[in-house]
Amino acid sequence: MGDSCCNPQSMGYIKKLVESRIPGVYVLSLKIGGSLLQDMENSFFLNANEQVREVCAQLAGDPHLKAGYNAMGFSQGGQFLRAVAQRCPSPPMLNLISVGGQHQGVYGFPRCPGESSHLCDWIRRTLDLGAYTQAVQEHLVQAEYWHDPLREEEYRKNSIFLADINQERGINETYKKNLMALKKFVMVKFLNDTMVDPPISEWFGFYRPGQAKETIPLQETSLYTEDRLGLQQMDRAGKLVFLGVKGDHLHFTEEWFDTTLLPFLQ
């Protein structure tokens, strides 16, 4: 959110970091749009479903990836890449690393990264007024993973992205099969996160239904107990990896990256 594929202080830095650690590795840093400015704007305003379709096309058209690839998504990119895994099994995603991804969505917008504070203020007001209206859902990315635990029925009915990939309106067996094909699904939670509300969403947990104070882990959610995504089976097979790192949202050291995440990319 508010970033681009090739910013030398963020995604461009990660790309170079991986390339320096794994000689000869091919790294594709996804760009959504024809320019870096458009890529940044699309992180706010291009329907997440359209973004996933665009990424699926990029991956399918890249000959370097035809035998399979490891995927790493940061913040909202974590749940977007999970949607890619569920919807687009060719080429196959081998491991998915979600770094601060909000897999049960968010219910709060305390801070906003990027360069435009007026955009952040506008998004906050829009989410407060009508997160589940058709116009907002179709044109504001953050509304598409806005999960209001006090309005669960409205969320399930009107969320055009998160409610779909989390199987809130019925079971798509293809989604389930494709996600279960992952070798590892790695979820990184930032232990001092002030950006994501609730932070446990980064480990697929959320608020206990009907209130917005007490949170529960993934294993106590209906998504897990009903195994709508196959996460229960993946958990029992050792495919789910829950990692915690000290620091605020997306704050980590190169040493931590090298010792903790790099082995999943080797």
C-alpha cells in the first residue's frame, strides 16, 4: 500500500537483497500498471481482483517461472498473493511467505505509509462511511479487506475480495485444493505492530465474533474448525509456519531476513 515494485528503499531493496544472497536467482518484483506512479496509485484504487488477474497473467507469461516459484508478499501483498495461489495454480506456487499480510482483514486504519497524508485521511473517512457499498468496494482496495466483526453478515455478503478468498459465502473446492498444494505457507507477524488492527490477522486470527476487543487464534476460528480453506489439514501436515519478529509493521533487520526467511527461498 503506497509503494511500488522498484522503490530502492523498499521492494527494490528486497529484490537486490535476495539476488545478493542467492547467486543466479531470478526475482520478479511485480509492477501493476505502466509506470511506478501508476503502480503506487493502483495499490489504493485498482480493484484487488483485477490486480490478482494481472499478476496471474504476468506469472503465466514469464518463462523463468514455468517450473514453479516461491512468492513473498509484504503487508496487503500477502493476502493478494494468497489469492494468486488459490486462483491461479499455473505456474505452481511452491512456498508462500506472507510478511505482515492481513489474512482475516483489518478493522482499523491507524496509520498509512507512503507519501500522501491527504490520501490516508480520505481513505479513513471513506471506510468509516461506507466500506461495504458497491462503489467503495469496487474502487478502494483497502475496503476489499475491511472486516467489521460487528457487521459480519454485511461483510460476508458485500466484501468482493476477502470474503471470497476466505470462503465466507460457500466452499470453492478449487481454491482449497490449490492452497493445500503449497509446500509451506509462512506467516510473519510483527510483535509490536501499530499498523494492522488486529495484528493477529497476520497469523490468520481475528476478533471473536460479535465484538471488537477479544481476539482468537486461527485454530479457534470457524474458518479453521470448518476447514474451509484446508488450513486445518495443512497445519496438521506441518505446512503452516507462524513466525514472530520484534518491531513495528514491516520493520526487520537483514540478519533476521537472512536467518529466518531466506531458507524458504533457497
